[in-house]
Amino acid sequence: MAVRLVKRCTCLLRGAMLEAPALAPGCGLRLSRVAPRVLTSSATSPSSHFPGPLSGLVEKERAFAANSEHQDVDQLIEKATRPEELLELFRGGHCLHENHAALILIQLSRLLASKPEDKKALLLQDAHFQQLLQLVNSQITSVWHGILVKLLRSLYALALPGACKELQSVEQEVRWRLRRLKYRHLVFLAESSATYMQERDSQELLAELLVHLERRWAEIEDCRMVVSMMAKIGHLSEPLMNRLEDKCLELVEQFGPDELRKVLLTLATQNRRSVPLLRAISYHLVQKPFPLTKGILLDLAYAYGKLGFQQTQVFQRLASDLLPRAPSLTSSEVARCTKSFALLKWVNGPLFDAFVQHILDRAQTITGLHLCNMLLAFAHLNFHPEQEDQFFCLVREKLGSMLSGLPPALQVDAVWALCVLQQVQEAELRAVLCPELHTQFLGGGSPKHQSTFQKLLHINATAQLEYPEYTGPLLPASAVVPRLSALDRKVTPLQKELQDTLRGLLGSRGSFMVPTQYGWVLDAEVVLDPDSQFLPPRDFVAPHLAPPSGSQPLPPGAKRLAFLRWEFPNYSSRSRDLLGRFVLARRHVLAAGFLVVDVPYYEWLELKSEWQKGAYLKDKIRKAVAEELAK
């Protein structure tokens, strides 16, 4: 600093010598008097004889010195590693401008982020910390925008009490400045402080912040910002999320694979099935040769499965990219991916066989949970792997020792899956039909308990109908009585048209929407005598009902027919193969002594007139009887 001062003085003296009038050699004393006067007047009086160069240089020197000191304070704040250093800096008499107190608080919050709560509590009681808060409160109107939003986030992180006037002052200042803040400042505030605002009951500030973000959505500039907003704050405001989806559609061409993954995961997490956005993302995934990593592939499969969005070309790409990576997947990733494809109702034989081989290669390390998840996925899709014998040998070996240790609901799921795949054994039936287990789900009102109880009915039916040597235990008679909820479902267009046509065809000679003790509902039931004439089904013994009804046995040669409709969701994706649940239903109805009349949606949709529909059902009845006679 002294060297710079000497240089400045030299420059000023040289300027004075040049400006002074020429003097005789004998006038040296006068010159020595002139120079100090010139310096003094120039430095102190703006109206002196030399106002321009001298006063400007002095003012610049003062600004430079102040700037240097401010920079030194900034560096000290950034380099501080302990809260005590920051408080010492505040007490040390440094020249602090209006942002320094706020910056010290922000740095304090960062240093205390990993500290225990008692450390924060001690800091809040420190007298110097309270003085620092008061200083910030007095300078709050002069704090810069960017530092202000960081300051509010830091005060939330420091867990100041809601009644703290300094915190309220900062919140109020932010509310006043919302219109003037840049959009990126609003985004930072929402992403970093929304959770704190909800916890601390700052709902008014949060509501205003979300409104400003929604109204100024056109100011979003880049992909990173819109993706981050969707993931972190989109769920807080429905109008804002709609705007963000519109912005995603606008910017989707610029998205890389990671941005596409984050958007899909956000939609899946919030269960938002935005069809236009999903179509745009699917188009770019198919058309652009993105290098997709293993993690991205698994996340994409999960998101599409969670949202139930069908896009065959995307699934084919996911399967083709996952197939060579199958040996490098973990057992958890294999189970997760299989479950995702099961939710999509999409079967890829080579990929699933590779997953089965992966499980067989790691038989010693596979857990019961992962094995049950794969078993449920295969049962849902009715998929039978090529190495079926080896796979189910492993399943029996693992489940035999760990079935009783699984949660009761998972035990039921695993045995139900084995029933669907026709691989269940009597010991497994006994394990879940024993009173100690099934009584937990009798009378349960939650949807999960009702679903588990429905599977117990299917397991009970499998034991009765497909295992004649099975001696028990079974569900009690009171438990298999159909509940009202079995019929309390929304009527589909196909169901309504089929019921109307059957009523016109059968009249009083048929029963409609018949709930059975096996957990299935028949669309219609009729009885045919040996001459293929309809008989009233209510007059004859009906063991499939609970409790059984009727008193007369069926006449010799008479046959029971059950009509079963198969809707579009009952099939695998892009296939005419029924899903496992409905294959099990058809098997049970056949085992109960019925002839099954299948009414698939793709055949029914081709029928236009009532006459065609009636003729179609009559033809189906004749074919079912002819097939039975041919056996």
C-alpha cells in the first residue's frame, strides 16, 4: 500500500511542475511554496485551479482501497471452516458492507448443516449470533436479490423459531421483491425452501411463490431448469405442473437420455399419465440413437410400467438393450425389471429366459423376496420359461425353507402364483389354507386385504378342483360365500351388450352374473338337456354356488354351460393370449364341470347387428357341445 501511495504522489508532483509558470533560477523558494499549495488545493477543493486530474485520482484511490478490503472480507468468509471463525470475523472490526452480514449467516448455515442439532441450538443462543441477526435485519433492504433468497434458505436451515422477527422480516422482504426477482431466483427459492415453508407454516409465501412461477413460466430458458422444477416442486401446484408439461413438450427435442429419464420418473412418481408428453418422449427414444446405460433402461421400464403406457417400439428397444446386459444385472435389478414388464403386460421370451438363467446361475445368493417377485411376474403374464423344470426346482427348494418366514400376504401371493403356473404342491396349499394364516384376512376391509382374500379363494378352488387327493385344510364355508363387492363393479360396454343379447336369447332359462364360491363371476349359466334344449338352471343342484342350491340332480346327458367374456385388458399386450389370472379362471370353471363359451372382445367388436350377435352366441354354444362330444 505504501509503494502505491508513493507512486501516486510522484505522479501528482510531476503534474504540478508542468502546470506551474516558468520561473527564474532565483525563484526556487517560490516553486517550493507553489507545489504544496497546488497539492493541497487540488486534493481538497473541487473548484481549485487543478480540479480534474487530481480529485479523480484521489477518489479512485479511495474506492480501490475500500474494494480491496471488501474482497479480503469475502475471501475470509469463504475460507472459514468453523462457525467460531465467522463470529470472530464479525467481531473483528472489519469494514462490512450491506451483504457481508448476510453472507456470514449463509456460510454459518453451510458449516452447521452436518452438525448435530444441539450445536445449532447453542449457536442460536450466542449473543454475537443475535447481534449478527439484528445487523442483517437493519440492512435487509440493501441486500442483493441472489443473496436474499440464499439468506432465507439458510435461516430456515438454521431452524430459527417461527416467531423470530428477523426471519419474519426476511420473509416479508422476499414477498415484496417477488415481482422483481429473476426467474432463476424464484426457482432456487422454491426448490430449496418449499419443504421448510410447508413445515414452518409459511403457506402464504409459498402460495405467492408458486403463483409467480406459474405466471412467468415462459421465462424458463433451459432443459435443466424445467426438469428440476418438475421433480422438486411440480407436485405442489397443479397449474404449475401443467405449464411445466407444456414447456417440456416445447423443449423435448433438446433433452438428452438423462433428462428424459428424470421426466418419466417424475411423471411415474406423481402418477401423471400425460399422454402427449409420453408420446413425444417415446418418439425421441425410438428415433434418436441415444446411448442408454443400464440404470436408465431400468428406470424407463419402471416408469412405463408404473404409468401403464403402451409403446411397443420402446419396449422392443429396452429389451434389445437389456438382453446383452442381463449377466451384469443384480438379482434385485432382474426382479425389478421383470415386475416392470409384467405391469406392462408385455412378454419378451428371450429376455425373460435370460433372466431365468441369471437366477439359476446365482441360486445361492437369490433372496426369497426377489424370487417371489419374479414368480408373481411370470404368473401375471402366464409365462413358462424354457428351463421350467430347473427354475421351479429352485423355487421349491428356496420356498420350502423360507415360505413360513415370509409375511403372510407374500406367502399367499407366492402360492397363488404357483397355482396359476400349475406348479403348486399340497404342502404349500396347506401352509396358506391353515386357519392360523387365512383368518388374518377374513373380513378385512382394506383393498389390500380384499385382494389377498380373493387369492385365497382361488387357492382354495385349486385345492378342491385340481387336487382331488388333497384332504385339507380348506377355507370355512362361511368364508367362500360371495360378497356383494363381487358384483359391485362398473359395467363395461361389452358386458352390457352381452347381457342384453343373452337375456334376449335365453330369457328365464338362464342365470346371469352368477358369483361362484371359487372367486369368479360367470356372465351367464345355462343347462342343456341331451337334445340341446334349455332347462331352468335353478331347479338343479349347483355345487359351484355358496351355499349350494337346488334339489334335483342333473338329468343324464345334461350339460352346464358358462359364458365368460374376455375384455381387452384381460390379454397380454399386442397378443391374444390371456393373462395368468384369467387362464386360472377358465381352468377352474372347466374343472367345476362347465362347458366354457368364450366371448373375446376382438370377435364381439366385429358383430354389428343384434341378429349377428344372437347367431354368434348360438354358434358358440353348438361348438362347445360338439367339442365335448368329440372328446
